[in-house]
Amino acid sequence: MNVGEILIRLSFLLCAAATGYAVWHYLSGKASLRNLSRKTELGCLITTTLSVLLLTYYLYSVDLRYVYVFHQSSMDLAWYYRISALLAGIRGSWLFWTWCLLLMLGLMQHTGPSKVLRNAKIMDITRTVTLVIASLFLLLLIIRNPFELSVDVYGIVPTYGMGMNPLLRTPWMVIHPPLFFIGYAAFTIPYAASIGYLILEDSRWVHIAETWSRIAWFFLTLGIGIGGLWAYEVLGWAAWYWSWDPIETSSLVPWVASTAYLHAQFRLKRKEYQFVTPLLAIVTFILVIFATFIVRSGLWASEHAWQEFGLEGKIIAAFILGLIVTSAYLLQKRFRA
């Protein structure tokens, strides 16, 4: 077991511990458990940050002891392509998404309008739901280890790297994927806050969700727009910026849902759309996970699809089903009358 793999496993254990302490605190009301949860959450953020930095360094230095580096990096690539290779494959992009999610969770508690709710129950549930999602993401990183050793797969250490897909060797590669994953990660916060609202009926969930929904929409909008420019330049697509590629479309759908959510959120301040607003927050996040499932399952042929329908795809499919069932139950319980 190498240093990177240890960091990933430690991150998962710390995130799971933070989740457990958060649930225990919610049930018992002991402030000491909330503090323990926050400390282990911080520890998880630190170890995940170290994982991202370590994998980025391996890609930059083309350390071919690692399978991910062998597939995505090579010495003939410019330095900025070697760094952006972190997001050129499934394992690195998942790690970056998880890191963004944990970073946003910390920022949510200490910045913006939501910081005044740091010790409120609505924040406790928002944290707990977000930590559960982060724990699942880290579990997937254990299954699809970005620090897998070349010698364990090929029996030798390769002498040269394959480098990233030629279609990705464009300056847009440095910009487009980070925008998408920042947007995707930010959508988790409104979802978690809406779950807190459905459980507690605390209208202050909007103070948590409002800023992050706007951030998520902004970054996803930029990501889709720049992706269209990238496709126009690299793929041609009959001189169009959009081809209704399955993966493109799967990213557009949560954008449409999030746009509707932003409008409903504005009307919520007038005591309108009290059912539709949390529903749209939930639907948007589920559609984000569904878009991820489409990319990773390989069920639809696309320029973006990465792999066959394996264990990871099955776990994501089960996660989507769990989100739908849980959310539907909470919505009907809250608005049944």
C-alpha cells in the first residue's frame, strides 16, 4: 500500500467518523460530539487535499509507477496539460470533485449568510447529508484507486506514458472540466439544505442554499458554454456548437432544473412555491448524479463516456435509487396535508 492509497483510505475513515459523530450529536444533542465531527471533517479535508496534490505532482513529474499517470500523462505534454491531466480520467476527476465538495462544506460553515447558522440544527442536517455523500465518493475512490500501481497491473513499470487523449490536448482542457466539477459539487449544498428543511420545517434552509445554488449555476453555465466552444473547435460537429451528444444533454438537463430552482427560490421569499423549491433542489442534484452515472457507466455511446458498466456504475445507480426513494418519502411526509 503506497502513500496515496493510505491517504485515500484515511480520508474515507475520517469522513465516515465525521458522519457518525454528526448523527450521534443530532440524536443526543451533545456539543462535544459536534466538535469531534468538525475536527474529523477538517482532518478529512486535509488528507484529501494532500491526495489531490500528490496525484497532481505524480502527473506533472510523469511518475509511471502509477497506472493513472501512465494513461493520462507523458513527457511530451506541456506542463499545464500534465497538471490538467488530473481531470482527464475518471479517477482523478472523482478525486477532484470530492475535494471540492469537502472544501465547500467547510466554507459553507464559516462564510456567507449561512455562518450565523453554524450551530443550528438545520446546519447539522446539511452537514450530515453532505458528509454521507462525501463518504460515498471516497468509498468509490477506494474501489477505483487513483494510486493503483503499474507493477500490480502490468507486472512492470512502463518506460513512457501514453499521455491524455489527443482530443483533450487543447487549452480548453485546462478550463472546462474544473468548471463542471466545481458546479456539480456546489449543487450538493442546496440538496442537503432542502433535506434539512423537509425534516425540520426550518425555512432558514434558504440562507444556506441560496449562495451555493448561484455558485453552482454560474460554474455549470460556464462549463457548458466552454464545452460547446471546445467541441466546435476540436470535433467540428458540422459547424455547430451543440450536437445533442448524450453526455452534453445529460449535463444540460440539471442546468435547466437549476435555472427553474433559482426562479422558484426567488419566489419563495414571497411565501410561494414552498413545495416546488425544495423539489427542484432535490431534482437538480439527482440529475447531476444521473449525468455522472451516464458518463461512468458507458451505457450511451459518447465522446465523453469512459468505461463499461462495472461495480462503480452499479453503486452510483443504487445511490440514485436511494436518493429518489428517500427524497420522495420526505416530500410526501412534509406536504401530505
